[in-house]
Amino acid sequence: MKNILYIVLAMLGTTALAQQMPAAPQTGAYTIMNGTAHIGNGEVIENSVIVIENGKVTAIADATTVRMAPKGEVIDATGMHVYPGFIAANTTLGLVEVDAVNASDDQRELGVFNPHIRSIIAYNAESRVVETMRPNGILIAQTVPRGGRISGQSSVVQLDAWNWEDAAVRMDDGIHVNWPASFRRSGSWPNYGPIEPSKDYDEDIEALRDFMRQAVAYKSTDNPADKDLKMEAMRRVLDGNANLYMHVSGEKAIVDVLAFAKANNVKNLVLVGARGAQEIAGDIAAAGVPVLAGRVHNLPAREDADFDMPYKFPKILADAGVTVALENSGSMERHQVRNVPFYAGTLTGHGVDAEQALMMITLNPAKILGIDADYGSLEEGKSATLFISQGNALDMRTNKLTRAFIDGRDISLDTRQKDLYERYMSKYERQK
């Protein structure tokens, strides 16, 4: 009995360290004074006053021209910066905890065509990885399934929640399709051969077209006798009530995607990754298709590409009139999501204005994900999802948060990483 008690106490102790308790709903008001407010739409208020009540921004103004009595707790942000919560698109946050532990990996389903699979019900709100995003200002994320030709449906979540129901900001915002690769590298590691046209490209696209034809035919049937979960999921995309996210790379493949979407009357197409899109940026802009640009800190996609193409790629698209947001999929992507603000910061060294770079991780992804009515910018009537940083939040040297709020809730910025940092710093201090 004594041994069992020890085990239970040890488990309780481990659980206590696993995740900070989600913040309680906002009760009193907050007034943030004297900070430099970065609105998220390109505007900046050098000396701002921001009032938060009942989870909303009820007032935001230039304190040098507008006088108002502060409400509730007054937070002095003199010399600091206030930002809307950063939004991380196309992540697998909350779907995998430890890559080497299969039981904690729930990012993909068996099968090829899985439009009915919903990532939200697998989202782990108590993930230790998720909590490490908040100290860098990432307060909202899109959690996306992987695998197959059609991976399933993503959802948008806020990153301080008890469970997936509590976390959901927008459920089932779109379906994710992995467009076939038009070119492949022959051979295998470590003996790679040259890049060659994919022999299966036309066949793979025809299979996708056939699936879409079935979906269109099913949609034309108002009350089918036999409900098909896959076809029911596709109905929302064809009705324009959800996005169709096309994960695609290569100029030819992107051209084929645009033609595919037009042929099937897809209303809300989003290109994800989209390497090679710089060659046809004007066509993408003319089609009104937004892009979730692939990881900035990456190697060029082609051997003959400019060495700095990943850095300047978002600017090329934006200059052509494309709505661009940043994403981070790829190798070791979950823990690297916390670097998304610094990807935006990198762009400022390659011709992108700082406020435009900020838009790529705030208002632009909010528009693409369909949550811009409430999130993505500091505006009256919108959700009070924001944070205060001691310095420029796009620079890892000065991104130091002092307070953060999600829907007006004053959230914790503590993490297991911070606990370990303080523990071992204390150890070395004692040895001096």
C-alpha cells in the first residue's frame, strides 16, 4: 500500500508540472498605457491607450490626442510594445507530443482520401510543446492533419485551454490536399540521382479529379439515401463554407492546381508552401488566391535558385498583390513553430517593411483562416488576444513578453522550459 501511495504521489507531481492551468475568464477591466501599439494592419500608435473589457478591446487610441479615464487594472507599458497575438498556420501542434512515442502521435490517418478526418478531436490542449509557444507571442494556431492525398480537416485553436472543445476558435476551417509532385529526385539516400519528371503525376492527378467529380455529383443530390462521410465533408468546400488548402510545390504543379480549382468551381483555394510560385506570382494574384509561404529559414528548392530565395519569396508574392502569410511545416516543425515571429523578422532584412512582415503572422493569416472578424489586429470590438513585449517581438534578442491575454484572460507565460532554466541557473549561482 505504501509503494502504491508513492507511485500516485509521483504521478500527481509529474502532472502538476506538465501544463500551466488555463487562465480564468476575465472579470475586471485592464487599461494598457503608454506602449507602442502595432495594430497588425500596418498602422502603429507610438503612445497608445488600450482598454480591455469582457474579453474584447473596447477602446484603442493615441494617448497624446485622446484623453480617457483608465478602467480597472492599469498596466504601464512605457518603452514597451503591444502586439496582436501571433497566428501560426499549418502546424501539427497538439497532434504529436514525442515523435519516438507512437502512442503520442496522432497526426495522420490510414488511407489515401480522408476529407472527413477532423484534427480537432485529436488536439491535446495539455501538450508541453503547445505551452512553449506562448512566451514568444504565438497565441493562436491552425492544427492540421498530415498524410495521404487528402489529409483531412484542420481547425484553429487558441493556446490556453482545458480541452479541445475549449480551445477551438474555428472548427473545420478547411480540407488539406497534398497535390502530386510533378518532379521527383531519382535514387534514394545517400545515393540520390538527378531530378526527373514524376512518372505517376498524370495518374495521381486523374485519381484526384475522379474523387472531385464524385464529390460534385454527390453535392447535386440534396438528400442522398446513403450518407457518405467523405462526400459530406467535401460538400462544405464546394459550397464555399470551408477552404481548400493545396499543399503544392513547383511552377507546373501550381499552374495545374489553379486550373483544377477553376474547373471545379472551388471558391476558397489556399496554396500552402508554394515553392516556385514566384515565377507566376501575377497569375496567383489575378486568381485572388492567398499563399501560406513555406518556411523562411530553409534551403532553396532548386539548385539553380537564388541562394536567398526562401528569404525574399514572401516579398515577391506580396509585391505582386498576393495575400501572404507564413507557415513552418517541415523537419522538426512542432518545436520550431515558436520561431515564426523571427521568420517574419528575417523578412525585414530582405526588403519587407516591419509592419508588413507583422501582418504576415497576424492579420493576413487571420483573413486566410477566416477568423479576422475577431482576431489578427488590435481594433475596437475584436478579441483582446494580445501581448506586451519589452522590445521588438520579431527579434529574438528583444522578444521578451511581460503580459499576454487570450480573449481578455491574463494567461501564464510559465513553461516547463522556464522551470528548468531557473532550476539550473540557480544551481550554477550556488557554485560561484
